[in-house]
Amino acid sequence: MNISLKDKIANLKKEKNAVILAHYYQRPEIQEIADFVGDSLGLSIKAAETDADIIVFAGVHFMAETAKILNPSKTVVLPDLEAGCSLADSCPPEAFDEFVKSHPDHTVITYVNCSAEVKAMSDIVCTSSNALKIVASVPEETPIIFAPDRNLGKYIMQQTGREMLLWDGSCIVHEAFSIDKLLKLYKEHPNSKIIAHPESEEHILQTATYIGSTSGMINYVKAHPQEKYIVATEAGILYKMQQEVPGTKLIPAPAKDDNTCACSECGYMKVNTLQKLYNCLLNESPQINVPEPIRQRALLPIERMLELSKQDVGN
Ligand code: 13P
Ligand code: SF4
């Protein structure tokens, strides 16, 4: 009898007491077999809570690294080590170290999309679900460095009226949306609503009725099942979102790239495939490891975030 890849993964998962955590940007077939699908905050919370021996992280490197930081004694595997992140890459640890050292009076808040080394230089980590709350937790008179995403940083400054020193990083996927094409598309669907992820540029965010994390966007659509939404984030989110609101038309926001919407797909997220996921569970490789001194320093700001955001999943 021919056993499908999905069944092989399910059997192996049981045998090895493994858990599969997947981000909303993963391929649909990976989301289907995952034990939990969520945004970065939800995935960090699940990683902190799991009693599995092996965590298969179907997402990108910084997410798997966060899971390892929280679970040093567990095996954490990523289907493909090439699953990186342009935003994390835009903040090299050496340059960030210099930046932080030249502003010693600042509290350092880093968006979770960064390396373990950069987290280790931070006071608090945040995700797009809890960034406003984390920034608000820092006393008014304390100056803040916010890194690495300049778009999320600008959005927080606008929302809170608070100045922050921003690192100049960004996500290639969220900066690929075309405002001209978006406005043209909106004209074709005048009764639609635009929803956007805060990694998008300011002119895109200005058109949005709702701005939030991937979970936040899904929850918003569920709570307001409009007839039509234009969705400005990575297109993988449409799979789960459509399951939640089957009667709602969901249109991916157009990218600058002329003929396809391929730019709104994260190439890093999509290097993971079902076959690679099976292989990494079978071989328990490639594993994610974080040097212990860095892990210990990176753990504190992550724990602060988890403590501060206990009631905030999906905002
Ligand atoms: P979320 O925290 O909203 O899931 O975002 C993760 C991400 O990588 C966005 O590009
Ligand atoms: Fe990184 Fe952007 Fe991909 Fe998210 S969508 S993982 S921020 S490159």
C-alpha cells in the first residue's frame, strides 16, 4: 500500500513526539498538516508551551530561533535553512551593536523579525500583534530605539505620538505593493475594504481600514464579513482567511511587478515544502542552535514580551 507523504509525517510525528508549528504564509499543504497555524506571537506562545520533544518550525529562521531560545533542551528543526528573512537581514548584529552603543540611554525594542544576536542586544522584543502595547509600556520620558522595521516603527510613532529612533530596515515583500495599482483595483471594487500589515509602506497603510498582524487581519475579517477585502500582506494568508470567511471575496493587493502577483509571495517562506518538512522530521536536521550566552541574553526580552502580551493574541 502506498502511504501518502501527509500520513508518513503524521506517523513520524507521533513516533517522535513532535509538534508542527506553521506560519500563515506557509504553503497550504503545510498549513493543513500543522498542529498549530498562527502569527509570530501565537507561534512563540505555542513554542513556549509545548511539551513535544521535537519542534518542526514551518516558518522562517528567526521564528525557529525564537522557539529554540525558549526551548534549549528540545530539538528544533527548520525544513530548509534557506528560509531567511530580508527584514532580519537588514539588521546586521555588528552594525546594530554600534548603533545601540552610541545611544546608551535608549531602551531597545526589537521587532521579532531579527536574529538572536540582535535580540540579545534588546530590552524588549515585540511582534506586530503587540508592538503598540510594548512601546506604551516604556515610561514616556525614556527614549526608544526601534528596530529593524522602519515602516512598523513609523506606524507606531503615528499611533502613539511618540518619537523613536528607527533602524532603517524593511521587508521586500511588504514594500513591493504598488500604490497606483492598489488605487486602480480599489476603483474597480469601490465597495471593498483594504486591510494591511504594518510592515507595508505609509502610503499603503493610509488606504487601509484595518492595520494589524496576520492573526489580527484574519480576526478582523471574521468579525466584519464584508463582501470584499483587498488584502495587503503576503498572499499565503488568503488560504486560512478564506476558510474563515468562505462567502467573502478576498483580493490580494497588487505588487509593483507588472504581470504577476508573485512579489506578494515571500520567497523565504515558500522554500519550505512538504517533502522538506518530512525529511527534516525524519533526519532531525537541519537543526537550529543558538550559542548559550546569546540564548540567555535573547531570552529575557522575549520573556518580557510574552509577559506583557498575555491577553493580546490576535490584536
Ligand atoms: P506576523 O507577526 O503578523 O505573523 O508577521 C510575520 C511576518 O513575517 C510578516 O512579514
Ligand atoms: Fe521576512 Fe517579509 Fe518574508 Fe515576513 S514576509 S518573513 S518580514 S521577508
